[in-house]
Amino acid sequence: MESNLKRLQSALRDGKFRAGAVLVTSHENRLFSTGFSSTAGAHIVTPDASVFLTDFRYIEAATAAIADTEVHMMERGQTYADRINEVCRRLGVGELAYEDTTMTVAERDAFAARLEPRMTPAGKAFSHLRAVKNEAELENMRRAQRITDAALAELLPTLRLGMTEREIQSELIYRLYRCGADGLSFDPIVVSGPNSSLPHGKATDRVVGPGEFVTMDFGVLCRGYCSDMTRTVCFGEPTAEMREVYELVLRAQRLGLDTARAGLHYAREYDGVVRRFLTDAGFGPNFGHGLGHGLGIEIHESLDFDDEHPGIMPENGVVSCEPGIYLAGRFGVRIEDCVVLKRDGCENLTKSPKELLSVG
């Protein structure tokens, strides 16, 4: 299996970065290129060399963790620009691609004023590489989803009438960590009753009442990679209308999962199929967000990363499938799984049941 560092070096050899070397400074792309998570560091990569710079806090761990790379410690009083210049002189680097999609203007100007190599925008090259996961990355995401599934299974029997949204959220977070999470992909969304019509609402002190939906959207980090899942349950018995809406969202989601595969155009052939289904059912205006998003190191990663083939879903990319119907001020339903795209279909990472559950 080719490491991400080797993939990055191959991309440099193939001219994907518009420069002969790349300067990696963002946390997300440093994690991608080294497999090591830190709040400080710079990674200089050429087709044949790899040098990682970091400070005293991380030097021991970085030296042990990062393969096929020179790891050097920044001395107190040194600047990253000075050390990068030293590395580039030694390696004969005259031009560096930088992360123009994540580096601030102030950071870029500060580097440009001090660096000897010319700085060239990397464009979407990193997004292109990160969209296609290798097997190690996919296994991290499978593990993250197993933790997420296990936490939900632990949570459901504890749900009772009289709980507030915040109480459910805190119980969920506890179980996510208890089941092995390294961290949270994002702050979990827990919304109930009329609040469940808010796709990205925040948990409040509202007490969940009988016959109300609770939507929970959550995920964890495992070795730096995300999971993401949404389930909607009912406290007590739903009304006939609530059951009808839930079953329609479930049918829409199954349609999306049956459709998902590599090579499809996201908007026309993936999102579009499910959106037409819900529109034909009379709920088009009530499904206002996208069917899915890419994910990996970040919980939202662009699917529009390739200038030559914009919007085409890549093989071994990971995307969500999360249709929803939201009736303002009344209730909402969303069901979300995440899948690995294959040429002939997809691998669903999410194993939690989706049939309408009555809890409490």
C-alpha cells in the first residue's frame, strides 16, 4: 500500500503541484502527509526528500511516528522561514507550492517576505489527493464509525421522557468517548420536537415531550479521521404523519445508497436522483441542503476538487448520504450514513439500524 507521503511525492513528479516541492503547514495536510498530529510544524517535500520541522513539544513523538522523513527540532529563537530556507538550499529547491486554500494572506505575506524560494499556489492538488483514500485511511474511518455505532447502541436504552436536549447530548458525548473516540468530529447536534426542523440546530434546555422526534447528528475522530451519522428517533409513539414522513426519508436514503458509486456527477446523478424523488413526493422545498458531502480528515471535504472533472465522485472517496424533510416549527427527520465509493456501488460504513425507533 502506497503511503500518503509517496502519493504526494508521485504527484510532485507528475507536475500536479505547479512546483518541484511543496511546503505543508496546515494541521490537516500535515496529518495527511506525515500521519502525525501536532499544533505546530512544517513539512517540506520534494519528489525524493521529506523534511519535517517542529518544536520541543513534539520532537520526540514526531521522530518516533513519522517514517521516511528527516525530523528536526526548531531551536528557540529560530523562525520557520529561516529553517525552511536552510532545507531548501540543501535540497536545491527554488520554488515551493504552498496551501493557498488554507494559508491566510498574512501568513503567506510573512513567508513570502522571508523565504528564498519562489512561492506558487498549490490550488486543488491537496484536495485531489485527499479525496481518494488509501486502505489505512479507510480502516481508520471504519473504526471511527464502529465507535459511533457502539455509542448509539449504548445511548438508546438510556433515553427517557423528561430529558433535555443538553442532557441527551452530554450522555451521547460521554458514550462516544467511553467507546473509544480520540475526539469529536464536530459538536453533536441534538434537537427535538419543533427544534428538529432546524437541520443544524443546537441543543437547548428544552425537555423532550411524548410523541416528539429527536434528531441526533454526531461523529468521532479515530487516528485523525472522521465518522458522521444521523439518526432520528421518537420519544413514545409518532403520529401517522410523522411515521409517513420518516418512511419517505428512509426510502429516499435507500435510493441514494443504491445510486451511490464512483464516477457519478454529484449534483446531477447522486443528489439529483434523491432530490427529484422528494420533489415528486411533494417535499422538494423541505429538503434544502445537499444530499451529502465528502469527509476524511475534515468532517466536510469538497467534492469539487478536480478542474478537469468537476463534481465527479472518485473511487475510494467517502461521502455521506443524508436526505431530510423539515417542516418548519413542527418537526424534522434526517437519516445519514457514510459510504466508500466503488466502481460498482458503495461500501456502507454505517451499521446502526434505521427503522423508526420508539424510545423512552
